[in-house]
Amino acid sequence: MYPVLEPYASGDLPVGDGHSLSWEACGHPEGRPALVLHGGPGSGRSATARRYFDPAVFNIVLFDQRGCGRSIPHAGAADADLRTNTTAHLVADIERLRKHLNVADWLLLGGSWGSTLALAYAQQHPERVRAMVLHNVATTTRREVDWITRGVGTFFPREWERFRKGARDVHGNGCLAEAYHRLLMDPDPAVRMKAAQDWCDWETAIVDVTASHKPHPRYADPAFRLAFARLVTHYWRHAAWLEDGILLRRMPELAMLRGTLIHGRLDFGSPLATAWHLAQAWQGSELVVVDEAGHDARDPGMADHIVAAIRRLADA
């Protein structure tokens, strides 16, 4: 990865519905534009993501999606209203940010949920995307949501049983994202905070697949946990408001777009099959499988492959 990098510009962009996005730009102001789409939904932008790009070559733009990070209003607020926080809103926000920064087109880097958002944006605005690097790939189908909240419990039975009980899922057949979302929006702060802790404990459990793995320090912050869990469950219970499987079916439309998919073989949260099927449908892509990695960009080998992919696509 490249050395620690500080922004040369930042700001807040009103995007309607009472929302304002916090953004920053790093690297070369006249360089090749690149946009980082963070995961979650609700993880917020990370200073680490700046370091995937050569700052002498790229103009790197990062922003906090609606409801998280330094964008306002915050999804962790007691009176949070998430009705104007959907995939369509986020895609429109990216376009507003592009126009605000006077960018013609850009390379997209998206991880986990960010890969879903990158695909949705590219399919709606293909002329604005030069190339894509997607890692820890997810397309947020109902099948994927069911897997990550139920199916993967086969590999983590003790942790899943705690997770299920936290949702008060008495009969064991409801939508756990829906059940948790109700608890996360409960008027009782104690109920909300317990649900947020239980949700984040589950998220941590299914990415903890290597001996050297350490939980991300952001999970120690109660405000982060609540906003993150609210946004994830909000998007998952609606399957991201996407027609099921539409992102995969529309990939032939992006056949001429170059891209790299980077995925951990040990990714239990989003099994390798998701990235593999996407690569099969996307003629202009290559799939890189990282044997030692799970569903965390900090896992062994992930950063090296992300940096290398961005270098390869710098002139796309």
C-alpha cells in the first residue's frame, strides 16, 4: 500500500431530503479520477482506502454514504428516519457528487456492499465509469441475505444461536434482518443498544476466520454500532430495493467495461460463488481468488491484490 495520505480538499454536499454528504479528495488534483464506495451499508469512509491508489496518478474521492460517518443526519440518532435512504438515493448521490467535483468519469473501487452499489451505479450510468475494482463481492440478493443471516450459521452454530435469540426469533423462520431492524428502531434505548451489539457481534464472528484476525476497532463505538446495524438491516430487509438477480442479468450490458473482482476463498459472509458467477456474466472482468482471506479487506493478500488491480486499470 502507498504511504499515509491526507486530503487536499473536503466538504459537505447537500443532496436533498435533508441529507448532506461529507466528502474528501486526496492525491493529485489533476489526476485520473477514482471513487471509493465503502461497505456496510453504513461503514463510512476509511483513511486506509486512500492508500490503495498511487497519489501521483489518481485524484481519489471518498465520501460517507447517507446516514453514516460524518454525513448528516446520522442513522444513529434517536429520531432517525431512513425512508429516503435507499440504493436509488445513493446512486443519485454519486451523480450529484460527480457533477459537483466536475468529474467526467471515474474508476470505481467498491468493497462488500460497496461492490453492490458500484454495480448498480455502473449499470445506470455506464458512460461515467472507466473501470471497476470490486473486492469481497456482494450483490445483495435475497438469497445472499438469507445466507448471511441463516445459512452460514452452519459454520458458526454457537454464534448463530446467540444471534437468533437476540432477534427474539421464537419460531426460527422469520427474516432476521427485519426482526433486528424492529429492535434497532425500538423507542427504548436499552433495547436498541443490545440489538446493535448482538448484530455487530454476529458480523464480527463470520469474518473472524484467520488466526491473526482482529475485530475492527470501529465496533467498540456504541454510536457506530447502532447506525451501522440500522443501515445494514434497513438495506438487507429490502434486498437493497433491487429486482432479485438484476445486477447479474444486466452484466452483459457492461461487457466492454474492464474490471477486476478480488475475493477471499475463506469468505463465509459472501461465498466465492457470488464473485465467480459475476465474473462469468461480465466479459471484461477477471477474478482473483485470495486463498488466505475471508470477508475483510485487511486479511492477508487482499490489499496487495487491490493495489495491483488498480495499477493495471490505471489507463483504462
